[in-house]
Amino acid sequence: MLGLIISIMLITPSGAFSPGPLTASAIALGASRGWKAGLYVAVGHTLFELPYVFALTYAFSRIDVGPYKAYMALAAGAFITYFAYLLLRDAWRIARGTPPVLPRSNFASPLVAGLLLTALNPYFLLWWVGVAGPIITELATQPLHVFAAVYAAHVWMDYLWLGAMAALGGAATRLLSAESYAAFLVILAAMLLYFGAELILNTL
């Protein structure tokens, strides 16, 4: 069990700490809702990841998402585009005036964002099959308490990273002027659109 825990902690940063739609959404949501938004994004992520990894470990010897990758990428791209639109809408409203208190965006639920941006990302699904595949294979021969310990050793990094990214976004609202904050939202929207386009182009 200790060997599996060490292995999962060594490879988790390659997925959890990588830039992408989930990270960008945590920053964007943190800008309007504070660091707790990152934790809700992480909860949404876990709501899909935990049953997926459990099923992958104990029910499926392998998974082939190849035939569905393009559809998943397009769905994720549409969701990301909606995120970006609402960020740009908020940025436009802020840039038109200088409100004493910056408005709190209503553009998405952090929980839903975490869930959908996880479930619709084929590269996340393939990370567990490919990069973490040897660990999954070994876990399939282990009792449930070993699975729980290994998954816990993985998932805390998601909460740490997404919470930190949301805190970074929240700090921007306190440190930036209204005009600078509007520009910050535009940059985040551009990041989301870039990640969404990259996801689609790499999948098609």
C-alpha cells in the first residue's frame, strides 16, 4: 500500500497541476467568489472522478474512449465558450463604469463546472488509463481500504491546487482597480477559449 501511495503522489502533479480548463475555471470563479469556489470545483471534480476510478479499478480492465473523444471535446468546448462569454460580459459591464464594489459574477456553479469539465475531458479519462494505468491494475488486486488510501493520497492535491488557484483569482479582485479587473477577466476568458480550442483541435 505504501508503494502505491508513493507512486500516485509522484504522478498526480502531472495531471492535477497542469494548466487547463479546470485550472482556468477555478481562477475565474475565485475572482468572483473567493478561495472557497476552488474547493467546490474540486468537489465537483471528485463527484465524477471517484466513481470513475472505482469502476475503472474494479469493473473494467480497460476503457476505450476513442470513439467518443471528438463528441466529448466538442461538448466541453461549448461549455467553455459559455464560461468565456459570461466572463467577457462581466468585464464589459465593469469597464463601462467604476462601481465601488465589484459585482459578483453569476456565470456558473463551481460544483457544476468541476463536474462537467472533468467528465467531458477525454484527456482526464485517458490519464487514469495511461499514466495511472499500472496503479489501477495493481489496485484491482487489493482490498477496498487500499483503494481508499491511495485515492485519498491523490485527491488532496486537487483540492490544494484548485483552492490555491481560486485564492489567486480572489486576490485579483482586492488588488486590482475596476479597469484592471475587467482586463483580468478578459485574459481569463482568452485562456479558457485557448484551452477549449486546444482540446478540440488535439482531439479531432
